Amino acid sequence: MKTIIEPEKLALGTSLPPGDRHGVSVHLPKWNDTVGWASREPRVLEAMTTGYPRFFIPRVVLELAMRLLEGQRSRKDALSAKEPENKLAVILSSIRHAQLCRKALLEWSAQREGHPPCSSADIGVYVVTWEGSITAVNEGLTSNGPDHLPPRRSVQVGEEDIILVSYPFELVMEAKSFWQHTGFGISSRRATHWLEHAPFLGPQVPETGLPSPAERRDSIAQARAALKERIAAGHSSNTLTVSPSDVFLFPTGMTAMAEVASAIKALRTPTPGTPYRVAVFGFLYVDTFKVLQRVLGYEPTLYKYTTADLDALEAALSTSSTPAPSPFNTTTTTTTTTNTTSPPTPRTAPPPTNPNTTPKFKFNAIITEFPGNPLLQSPDLARLHRLAQHHGAVLVVDDTVGTHASVALLTHCDVAVTSLTKMFSGGCNVMGGSVVLSPGSGVYEVLREGLLGNMNVRNGGDGKGGEGDERGQGNGDRDGDGGDKGGEGDGGDEGEGKQGDWFWEDVLVMEENSRNFNARVWRASDNAEVVVGWLRASPVVREVFYPLGSPTQDVYDRYRVEGGKYGFLLSIRFATPTAAVAFYDALDVAKGPSLGTNFTLCCAYTLLAHYRELEWAAEYGVVEDLVRISVGLEERDWLEQRVRGALRAAEGVLGD
């Protein structure tokens, strides 16, 4: 439960946690530093040693990508053409994801104004083996077929293939958008492992202390089993028993969301008049919206959290009305700035068209957060679930902020998706995601089959498996899951196919970090309630967004578990923007992206997430000067000294 005792001593751009090369946040101590990051100010970019991994591709991943790209350029065989010098690359974990990347880059390149579109030949996809074989993948292939890829072979844990996707330099922004929206990229630990130990990449770091392949295999099987059992137990209640087989694990939370959305598409075949559609209920995280729309081809409609919006959703489902189109367009702002991604460009959605003149409308899915981030509203899940069941939609709930330690949601939805990167880990040094299927859902079997199918295709498997005992500890291969029940990497995992996507070291770190999850949630939430009290008592604070004392507290309370609290996350709107800046600058805590860290973490949320659509975000109450705080595990006196000191600074500005 490591906290940061003296965050005021940290410099701009310091990794959070300090000294951890796999930290998933970065210190932005002053308001102007956040503005500088959002506006790509060189002063800030040059100081960044790291960043949130989906926003800031880890430097070690970029290094590995360039090494592999250089290796591909030097190839002399006839299997694939050499890459030209003006190419860059990203590294993903599966052929299926790489083909989605190729498809997205081609589509997005065609949308750039004033630039000719790229051709399929401009986007390269290559399987890279641990031994250094680099083989091109045909455009239509989604798994490792026998025609031109390396033959079947045993793969040790940690030595699974990675996939290199090369693209022209002018698509740098599009490639980084794909990396950000999907979470499909490899982790910094995997890249480090390859650079230090892959035999073809030069002098190797001695493997002193590195577990043997057999030890890795056993450790990963135990860690994955422990994680699944921990998550299943957390979602179980007196009225619902969740099995570890209902839990699916992924390398990131966004990957978990993307795979669920992909599985939902298997429920029906679209037609020109009935494309895939999703109702996004509440102000969801922007990349959830973008992966649905830009990568997976859904037509999203955004609803607010109000009762009137819930009525509008019901009307759209119950009549022949057509909902408003997405408030985001599908273009990407093009620039050549290093390590940046451009947020979507908003546009105002028109009202629904005349229900008497349009064809019957249907949503495939309804997606919401409980509670929402950053305004912490709680949607009426029971009503949403009834609507979804009646109209054949799948209700997906992101419970990352609420957590199963505080609220019981699975009986009121079909799927729960969680970013394990946040409070489940707490350590701020590993990425992960989970999907939990509700055993009582009417679409349970279809979604489970869809997730399993995606996993087998994603890892080049056919679901039949290689050799393996009941623990999945046999030698698998790229074409199967290598076992019946257990195992990871070269073994199976409850029929889920090979699970090499989530790197073995990341899994072990996540398992260790999450052992005291419930106790950490309770303590951080207890601290947050006290902080909320200090803030609400200040004349400089206009509103504190927090489930306790909010207009939707009664809704939250319906799902709160016995002894559960109201969470660790809160947002603040100050009396004036100047007061918000003064508070932020004076608050001596860690400051940067992410949430759910063991240490208190503050951010200027709207600037980080919606810098290029500030006016649109403000229409939903997410104002430019919103300050968000994820309260940590520190001692109460430590928190009080810092919060009250920052309030005094804000009050001083307000007085002036």
C-alpha cells in the first residue's frame, strides 16, 4: 500500500509512482503543466519521462518497434518486401488486432483532407517470433494459418509472438489514436523483456533471477486462477453465484470493452438499414465512445443521466424513432507531434426525427458507467436493464469507479467491465482489464461463445488446443489453446485459448497488487468522505460531485453492498476558474492522469480528456476548470494539511 509522502518534491514529468519504469501516470504539478501537455507545449513534452500508457506510447515500446522495423528493412528473403525508410511502427499482441489496426488506418487515411489515401501495401503486418523470424501477414488473415507463416512450434511463457504493424510517417496520429482507443498495444514489461532477453536483439541481460519457463508457466496459471477467483467472489452475492469461468481477463480495460463490443456484434448480422447501434448512457469515458464508433463500426447515441434522457432512450426503443447521431465526427486532426493523440472533434447532435416517418430502430447494446466519471452520477440500472431485456439489447456496465467492493451490479446487467489498472491494482504500475458475464443473463451463452471465439482467433487458435494436462501445462502452439482447463501462455485457460496477450509479468504484478483490494477500497473511500466534507464546507467550492449527498444517492444506495461506502473518486467545481487553478497549484499531492491509486492523485480532468472539445464537454457539466481527486490511503492528518492548505490558497484568490 505504497503512498507518496512528499509529492511536492517531484519534478514535472516524473513517473508515478516515482522511480518505477512501469508507472502508468506522470506528474503534472501545475495547472499550466496540464495545459502544456494538452496543447503539446515542447517544455512539457520534453520533460515527460513516461505517461499513461495508452496516451503516451512507452519509450521502450517505441525502441523495440524501431529495432524490429530496422530488422525488417534488412531482410533479403522473398516473403515480403523491404520497408521504406519513411515508416514507423506499433507493436500489438495478436494478428486479429493487427488486422483491425490495418483496416482502421486505411479508412482513416481516406478521411484526411488534402492528403491522398494510403493503399493496403502501405500498411505492413508482420509476425515476429522470439527467435527473430519476421513474416508478413496477408490482409485477410486473422490467425496463424499454415500457408506462409512459420510452422507450429512450442512457445514458452514470455516468448509468445508479437505483431509489428508498420505505417507511413504521415499516419502517426492515426496509429496513435488506434493505440489509445483500443488498448491493444504491448506493455512496457513485455517490450523490456524482449529487448533484454530475445536472442536476436543483440547482447542479452543475464537471466539472473528470471524464473525458468516451467516456473513461469506454473506461476502464471496460479496467478490467473487467483485473479479469476477473486473477481468472481467479489461479484457474487446471496442471490448470485459467479464462477471463475464467468470471468475473462485482458491486458487493458479498453481491450476488455472492445472485446465485449465485438462479441455483441455476433448476436446479429447488420443490414444497410440496421447497422450496429449502441446507446451510451451518461457522459462515458471518451475512448469507450471512440473504440465503439471508429474501430468497431457502431453508431453511438449519447444520452445524459437525467430521467428525461432515460425517457428519451425508452422512447427510441419503444417507437419507430431514429436517435440522434454521434456528437463526435470521425475525422482525425493530423499533426506530426511526437507521442500525441488528437481527441475527437465534437458536433451538436440534432433531435430525433419524426417517429412516424422513419423505420423501426434498434440498439444492439446499452453501455453505461456506475457511477459515472467524472461527475459521479448513478444511472437507474434496474430500469435500463428492463429496457435492454425487453428490446433485445445487451446492457454493459463499467464499474471501474464503483468497484464490486462497494456496489453489487451484476444482477442488474448482462456484463460488467472493469479497468483493473485502477483501484483493483492500486499500485499504478500495471495495466489490466476484466469482463464478467452475469450467469443470469439471457445472452450469457452467446456472449461467452463470442468472447471465446475472439480469444482463439486473436491468438491464432482454433479452440482445439495442443498437448496439455488438466492444468494446461502441456506444450501448446500458435494454433491452439494447449490444454483443457488451466494454464497460461503455452497452456489453456478454462477453454479461453492461449492467453499470451496479457504478459506474464503484468499478470503476476496485478495478482500481488490486488490481494488487499477490499481493504484498500474501504480505506480510500473512508478518506474520500472526509475530504468531501472539508470541501463542501468551503465558501470557494460551488459543488462537489460525489455519490454521497448527490442527487442520485438514492439510486447508488439501491446497489450499495452491506458495509459498502461511496467510493474514492470526487470532482470539484469551484466558484471561479481562478480559484480552481489556485487550489490545484497549491495542493501538494501527486497530479496526473489515471485514478484509483494507493496514493492521492489529482488532475485537471477536462483539460486532459477534452481539451479540443471544451465547449461540448461543458454542455454535459464537465467544465474546463473541473478538478478531480482520486483519494488514496494516506493518514488523515496528511490529507487534511494538504486539502485545507489548498483551500486557503483558493479562498485567498477569491477574496482578491
